[in-house]
Amino acid sequence: MVPRYAPPVPKPSADLDLRLVRYFTVLAEHRRFVSAAEQLHITQPSLSRQISKLETQVGAQLLERTARGSRLTEAGEAFLPRAKALLRSAAHATAAARTAAQPQRITIGYTADLLITAAVRHMRHHHPDADIHTSYLSWDSPREALLDHRVDAVVTRLPLTTDGLAVTTLYDEARVLAVALDHPLASRESVTLDDIADEPLPRVPDPAWNAYWRIDPRPDGRPAPGGPLAQVAEDKLEFVASGQAVAIMPATARLRPDITTIPLRGVDPGHVVLATRAADPNRLLAAFRRSARTHLTGPVALQNGFTGFDLRQRN
């Protein structure tokens, strides 16, 4: 039996250590001390001690150990959203100070299979004194990365929750069906949603992403068929390659050699967008927005003057 977690008797403090607050939010996300400690690059006993310190500062028990890890107490549930807001406020204050001290600094994020090199090179050529960085982001982190001030702009795909953001559409890209090479549909010249009405499609933890990329519900109101849960993009590709599912994907996505794509007819294209924080004072953002509109207009092959390439891989 796992012993009940019993922190020291809380003694409220007027000050909170933001480092400890961050530890708490990471642990609240993972609900397991081992996983949270690994992400934070500290030991599990050290994490336990830091959480105890935070509970002393707060004056309330925030977490309880369980047989499956840990769970938030009522106080922890009340503290979590405010803790996240506190960290974001601190990040915003730090970023504002850095912007004032170093106004010629910008970090540009991008997600899988989206190339931003042309726009970044243009920026560096026309702003040689600026400090311009790039940062790769996972598919589900652009909004959080912007609000946490880890990046100042992101080139990504819809869907994206836009509250508090300024979003500019850069270009459209076709959506295709990815299947295993030996799938019965692999030899087709094109398919429709009716052709895959009963085909499993991978799911992800984000409901908005599922609705958009699984096209759920379908235009006639029917729900999309179920499918295995993919935590990362590699899971989705493995499900497709092994024949467990098919997947609707951007035509420009980089795939494994054991997967082919088929044009998907009757489906609106996806949208590649540039997102920034609304009313951000960084003077380089307007310049990058102009650069992105000019230089990020479609697949890199077309940008470089090529006629394109065959998206369908064959034996």
C-alpha cells in the first residue's frame, strides 16, 4: 500500500518561488513524480522536497500521493490555473523588459514540415543587427509557446485557438489520405470521404485537431470512425504503416517510405498561418509578417521554381 503523502504543516508565506510554482504545474500535468522529475531534470526526492516547500509557502496541501501517482487536492485544483497565469505573467514581464532593452530581438517558431528559411534569410539580410532565432515546436504547442513568450511568432497549421493572438493566413495546402503501401486503396488515383467512411483514423488528445484532421463530423453529419490514440506524430505514422488506420494529412508532410498518399477529393484544403501575440510591441514582428507573406507562399519546391514532385510513393 502506497503511504499517504503528508507535507509539513503549512506556514503561509507572503512570497512564492516561481521555480517551485513551475515544478508544481509540471507535476500537475504528469501526475507522476517520476515523469515530472525526468522532464525537470531533477531527482524524484528533490522534486518531493520542492513541492513540500511550495505547499509551505502557499499554506495548503496541493497534492496527494495515490497508488497511481498523485492527484490534486481541492486547494491544488484552485491553485493550478492561477499558477499557470502567474508563470505567464512573469514570462510576459521578462519578455517586455528584454524587448525594451534589446528591441531588435525575435524568436520565430515553426512546426513539422513547414520551412521558414526563405523568410528568415530575408529578415537577416535586411536586419543585420537584429538577433533573430528560430525554434522547432511540436504540433500541439504553438499557442502555449507564444503565450509563454518562448517564441514571438509561429508558422504553423490550423486549427489554432486564436484568443489573444493575431493570425495571418500565408497559403493553403491540399489534404491527402495516407495509407500503407499494401492498403486496398493504395492503387487508387483519388478517394473521397465516402471511400473511407469505415476506415479507422488516428486520434490525438486535442478535440479541435481531431475535428479538423479527421473531418469529424462528416459533411452529412455522420461521426468519423474511431481509431487508435496517437500521442506524437510518429505514432500516427506507425498506425498507418502497420495497416491499423489511414490518416488525413497535409500534402507536404514528410512520410515514411512504407506509406503512400492519395489525393482526397471534395475536402477543403488546410491553411498554413503566421501567429503572433496580439498587440505585441516587438518592432520586428511587422517586418517578419511582410517577409513571411512574400517568401512563404507554398511548398518549398514551388518556391524554388520546381514543378513539384510525386507525392505518391510506389513499389
